[in-house]
Amino acid sequence: VISPTAITGDMHCINKANFALMHWFGGELHPRFTNIQTHLKHLYSGNDIFEYKHYRTRKALFEFDKIIRSIYTLKYLHNPKLQRNIHRSQNRIKAYHQLRSAI
């Protein structure tokens, strides 16, 4: 039985909830950032606690996702080994798809 703890992906795996959902279920989402400068604009810092008073589940999920995504982005920037591992993983997936297409 294989129980992955982290899932890599390209930029298509990023949406408003995937980081939070993976976090809640004990996993991590590790996308490969193609342009890190673009993602630095998405670093998040919370608002005043009273601004969240009327948030409902969906909005709260999206806000939590921003926090988890920001933490991952900072880890990604700080850890070249993580970047290399994710890059290698994505290259293996692309190679598999090319082989499958050739067959």
C-alpha cells in the first residue's frame, strides 16, 4: 500500500482550496513554480480578527488556503533541495507521458 504524504504538480494543480484540503488530510501539495516572482505576490498575511467575524465555510477555507500556500512558497524559496526534488518529480511525470504517447 502506497500512502503518499506529498503530491507534486504543475501550476494547474493550484486553486483556492487545494493547499488547505491537502493539509487537512495530512498531506502536502508541492507544485513546481514556473515563475516564482509571480507567486511572491500571493504571500499572505491575515487581517484583523474582527474582519473574519461573518466568514462562512467557503470563505474561511479560501483564507486558510492562502496561509498554507504562503508557508509552502516560503519553504520553496528557502530550500533548494525541495525545488530540485519537485523539479525531478515533474520531469519523471513528463517522461512517462512522452513514453506513453510514443507507445
